[in-house]
Amino acid sequence: MATILSLSGSPSPASRTARLLRHLDAGLVARGHDVVPLDVRTLPAAALLGADTRHPAIAEAVRLVARADGVVVGTPVYKASYSGVLKSFLDLLPQDALAGKTVLPLATGGSPAHVLAIDYALRPVLASMGARHIVRGWFVLDKDITAGDSGVRVAPDAARALDTAVDRFARALSAPAEHRPAPAAAA
């Protein structure tokens, strides 16, 4: 099956976003995919902010993106956009880093007022990086994610919506290249 990079753009070590991604990773593994998690916050700050692609940790993160068939990009929403740490990481990648890849954008936040951040902030950046197919993403309210020692619990309605998004992503990854949509046009 496919190799998937599960990319968390949360700056917080107690992140609901990262925990939600790890929960979804398990579902993708159960579907037969290889999943590689990457929490951008764990990369060396000076190298990340300086876009030092020669730094071993940054170079390895860039290689992970290059090797992936698909990428799940998760971010908390701050001030109606994706996180700054995610922006720093995306900025240091080559312009065509997502060429030929299927991408699933996910966001978490405290208010439904930020639900459009996926389509108006994150999707254009992913498209500009050449993503072959950006499946319809999903926004999950913080109140619908309960993190505990035994893992994550997602409210039933949110869990069903996430399952649908992950199913679309998995189907898109499995589709023969000639049946996948043409590369997304940059906004």
C-alpha cells in the first residue's frame, strides 16, 4: 500500500491536533498503509526558522515528505489560519514538494468560526506546492476531542465525519494514476 506522512503542525506538546492525527494514523495502518508521524514542533527551532535544509533533522524531514505517497496535514487554527510552525516547515520545502501526492488537510480549533481556514488558508498553499489531489479536509472542534492516558476519544458525529474524510483519502491513494484528478491549480 501507500506510505503516508502524518504531519502535525501544532506547537504544543499536549496537542489535541497531534493526538487526533495519531488516532487517525491507526486507522490508516489498519487499512494497510505505512504511516510515518512527524511533529514539526520537534524539529530544531533555529534550523526550522532559519530554513537550514542542511541540518540533519531538517534534511530528514524533507526526505520524509519526498518519500511519501500521501500526506495528512493537521494543524490547530490560530487567528483564522494554520499554525506558524507549520508555515515555517512548508516554507522550507521545495516548491514542488507535494507534486504527485495525495493530501488530506485537517484542522482543529475552539470555534466553528474558523472552519473555513482549511479552504482559504491551508488548501491554497498545498495546491501551490503541486499536490496531485487534495481531498476534502475536515475541521474538528476542540470540544469534540477528549485526550486521556488511554488515547483519544472523538465525539460520535465528528468521528463519523473524520472516518469519511480518511476513507476518501485512502481511496484516492489507491486509485490508479490515470483515475486521479489533475494537479490542483494554484490559487
